[in-house]
Amino acid sequence: MTNTRRRSAQSKVDNGRLNLTDFISKMPDDILVMILSLMPIKYAVVTSRLSTRWRHLWRNLIRLNFDGTEFFDKMADDDIFSDLERFKFIKQVSNVINSYNHPRVCDFRIRFDLDGCDTQQINEWIQFALDKKVERLELDLLDKNYDIRDPDESFEFRLPLAYDMGGQMLSLKKLFLTGVNLNGPNLFMILTNSPHLEKLYMFGVHVFPCVYVGGQGINLKYFKLVSCSGFESITLYGFDLVSFIYYGPEIELHLTDLPKLRELDVGEVSVGLEKNVFSQISSCALYLQALALDMRSTKEGLDVNAILKFPNVKKLKLGMSAEEDDCLLQFTSIAQACPILENFSICLHWFSPMKRRRKVRHVTPHVHKHLKFLEIIGYYGRISDLELAVYVIDNAAALKRIVIDPSCHAIGGDLSIQDCLKKQPAARSSAKRQLTPLLPPDAIFQKSIFIDIRIPTDYNTGAPHSSTANALVTPVARPPVFGTNPEVFGV
């Protein structure tokens, strides 16, 4: 009796497996190709060994993602292994594209430690992608330590000869370049020969001698430069740019005739040069809806008279050096220049923060009628931090939510991740001790780095901040940080 039941159960299992096999075999090719598209390309190619039917299915993939970064940790410690993996990666990519017979590729991505010595192979891959009418092209050549290599060793991105001679790249819509060289004339040629290119993101790219983009025929909407080098000026003019983001050393910035520019993010603006910065962006001040400035030095003081009016800015992000406990209330003048501001984010950069004993300062009251959200990143509990929070709480009648992030945002030195983590409990404790008395009694801090304090909605009526309406506190997810993932740009 027991054996009969055992055989019956085994039969059901076998039938289940058989049905599963039948189910997969009955799927149309389009569904199977969709499943393969979720795999890394090297695993999708291996499925060709399963059966005759699977032999050519992978060749119908229109997204080819060659990502070899999984071996970077081991490559960083072993030069022989590194050379071997580089050889295997180049061979794999070349074998795949030589066997690929689909008429088009939608997405082509290369991520590996390659340099100028691999120019011939990389150029062949770029030619293949453009010939297949690629829409999204990504070339990420950071070295095995995820560092930007010396320009003398980097691959120089050039258009294939057929396109350099005037051939147009009609399908290209998004281009992401990381860890390569690109000269100004080639950049201009890419933009003029790609009438549908809307997104250009460059990270760790050596651009020389300048960035000069503009004129009829340029369709670029989103332009981002991060940690790029080789140029001292950026000139953008005469096209329908929507978003421009620059993180890097100080440069000459010239923005003219950009009537559709809505988002501007400029990193590392030294105080004392703000007249020059504000004058450079004055032509687009009326159009902007989101503005981010990173003020790296606070020693010289801010010239309030140099600040422009931003009548349409709803989102403002200010980065400030906060190594010492100097009063930072002067920077609220920029928020005051945004009459319909709704979202105010402050990022405090510090390495080994200094605390001082002094009285809390205040500035002349300025009502922010529309401000609903405040975020302070790098809150350490110093008087300068508290002054910023008090300013907003006292002047934002419509405030609904405060996010306090006491985590360390170091700007240099040898501060380790462990050192940063050690500082956070003290910062969190200071935030709780200082801000709790300023908020309704029901707003309780949780043991989370990210704190979300929802201010009662009756503040929309302009009621005093002594209101005792219920408030809810919940952890907030950490915001995305841009690294080598080009899609994390906030546009």
C-alpha cells in the first residue's frame, strides 16, 4: 500500500515536470526571447546548447549588455587574472557580434576595464552598434578599481569613418560615455550627426579643449557632465535643452538662448565667485524650475546683491561646506529669491566637524508661503545646523514634511566608512534633542538614519507651530547616488 502511494506521488511529480516542460516548449519565440533578455548576454548565448530550437533564439535579442565588472574585485588584486579576463571579455564580445544576425540592436552596452590598447576592437563594436541602428549606446571603460585612468592611457571615442564623413546616426537617442577621451570637434560631430539624440551623459571623460554645443540641428534635451576634465569652459546656446547638470571643478559657464531649460545643477561653486556664476546663468533664470548649487567655500561670505530672482523655481538644493560651525543663514537668501519654492534640500559637507558654543542666530523673517518639504543632509547637531532648521520651521507656514539625514557626507581626507558610521549615532541623538521641542509632541524620532517628520496639514492655514495635531514618523529610503549607473540622473 505504501509503495503504491509512493509510486502515485512520484508519478504526479514526474507529470508536473513533464507539464512544465511542455509549458515552456509551447511558449512562442517572442516570450522566450523576452526571458532571455533578462539574462546577461553570456548566459543567454549558452542557452543555444539546450536544443535545436534554442540554438538561434538569442540572436533575436535587441538588447546586448556586456558587463564584466563582476570580476573587478579579483582583477584588482591579480594582474595575471586581469589580463586573462580582459582577453576573454574581448573574445566574447567579438564572437557574439560576429554571430549576431538580427537587423537591429536597441540597446548596446560595454562595461569593462579597457583602454587605448584595445582601440581596434572597441571601434569595431561601435561600428557594429551604429550599423544595427542602436538607440541607446553605453561605453563604460573605468578601470578595475572603478577609477578614472590617465587620459594618455584612455580610449579615444571617435565616430566610425562612414559617419565622420557626414553619415547620420538617425536611430541614436541616448549616449552614455564613461572613462574615455573625447575631443571637442568629435563631440560636435556626434551631436550634429545624431538628429534624434536627446540624452548625453559623460562621467570621467577627458574632453578637450572645450565643450561648445549649440546651433540648429541639435536635438539634445538632457546633458550631464560628472568628474570630467580637460576643458576650462562650457558654452551651450541656441537649442531646446531641458536639463543641464555639471559636477566638477570650477569652469567658465556660458548659457545663452536656452528658453526650455528647466533644470540646472552646478557643482563646486566657490563663494566669492557667485557674482560670476549668477551672471552666467542670468539668461535662463526666468525659465528654471529646479536649481542646485554646491557652494564649497563659506569663508568670504555671500554677496546677497549678486543673487538673481528665480520666479519659477520650485525645487532648490544647496550644498555647503560645513567643516566649521560657522553660521550658514546667509544662504537662505537664495531660497528667498524663489517665491514659489516648494522643496528645499540642504546638503552639509563635512569631514571632521567642529562644534562651537554660541547663541543661535536668526535672520529677518521671510515667509515661504509654498514651502512644503525640507531635507537636511549631514545634520550633525551643531548650532549652524540648528539655525537652518529653525529658519525653515519658523518661516514655512505650509511645511508638511522634514527629512533629517545625519549621515556623514565627507568632502575629503581618509575618513573611512566605519568612521562615518561611528559619527551617525551622535548626530542622530543631537537631531532628536534639538528638533523635538520645535515640533508637535507626537512627532517621535525612530532609530533610523533617515527620519521623515510629517508636519500637521493645518499649517496650510498658517496656524502657529504649537499645534498638537497628530504627526506620523516613518523611515525614508536612501536617495539614489550617481555612480556608474547612467540612468540615475534625476531627469
